[in-house]
Amino acid sequence: KWRAAVPQRKATGMGSRRWFTTETILLTAGLLLLGYLLGEVILLVFAAILLAVGLDGLARVIAARSRVSRGWALTRASFRQVDTG
């Protein structure tokens, strides 16, 4: 039987390893699409956390100066934010 000679490629060095596989490209594209679609939600969550940290800091100051519990100070701080707007 006659067989065609198929050249065999040796796995040597960096040339044998592919840097971008199909799975890597699809995973990256999927993560970018997910980030694009959820961008506004992520921004809204970040703004909520930022507002919560600011209100907590203001509540600590109010609680320390007026000797009320932190819960009542947080209530006062949240109304204070609304009143000054």
C-alpha cells in the first residue's frame, strides 16, 4: 500500500503553543458583552454604595455630637440629605 508522506510537526519551543484559542476568544467576547449589557446596573450599584458610605459617615458624626443611637442618627442623616437638595 502506498501512503502519502504527511509531514509531522514537532512541538518545539513557543511556536507549538497557540496564544489565542477559540475558547479564550469566545470567553473574552462573552465577558465584554456581559459588561456592556450590565454597565448601567454596575454603575447604579456603585452609586448606591457610595451614597451608603456617605450617609454612614454623616450618621457617625451626628451620633457622636448629639449622643443618640447610630440608627436614629442615620435616620436624621438621610433626612438631612433630602432637605438640603
